[in-house]
Amino acid sequence: MSVAWTAYWSPLLKTLAHQCLNPCREIRAQAFSSLQRTLLSNDVASSSHRAWTAIFSAVLIPLVTQLLKPEVYASDPLGMSETRVRAATLLSKVFLHYLVMLADLGDGVMEGLWSEVVGVMDRLIGCGQGDNLVRPRHLYERGQ
């Protein structure tokens, strides 16, 4: 791992992600804004180091996984639905932002990450606690 990722980016991004789970909506909203701005910054990713790919495995996937926990949802049931939507949006934006760099890494990095992203998004959509993230009804009717 690169020194910059280990010493600077990882602790900062993990702290912001942790605040995205805060029971206070205002703090969560600010944390999401800061996290998105930082993750979409050109300063985070480096084509010479693969460490930046940990933004998915060490920051975004764990964030969504935490949002799936009933105790996190229960801390603010009305606001956590919106937070889950924001997390899904952020994960999608970041993945698409880095898509070209991920494809250039080779070794099946993008395919493995894509599989993780789809899996966690499916879990997020399937948790069904009154969220705005639901599968369209016609997909249920076809048995998909």
C-alpha cells in the first residue's frame, strides 16, 4: 500500500464514513457531502498505486453494510431511508468515476469489484424497511 493511502487518506475517509452513520441528520448530511467531494477528487486516485482501490473495500462497502444493520436504521428510521439512498448513489458515482482506471488495472480487479458492488446494492435494495430503494414491481411479477 502506498504511504499516502495508509497515513492520510484511509483514516480520513474511514472517519467521514463513520460520521455518515451518525444519528444526527445534519452531521450525516455534511459527512456525505464531504466524503463525496473527497472521493471524487482527482487527488485520491493514483494510477501508479493500487491502494486507492481500497476506497471500495475499506470505506464504501463497509459503509453500506453498516447501513443495513437494524440498530443503525433504528437510530433514525425516517432519516436512514434517505441515507441509504445517498449511500447507494455515492457508491455508484464513485464506481463510475473510477471505471476507466479500474479497467486499466487488469487482473480481474474491476470484475471482482463490480460483483461486490452489485451484491451490496442488491442487499441494500432487498432490505425493504420502507426505503426509497425498491425493485420495480414488474421484476417481482416476472420472478426475477
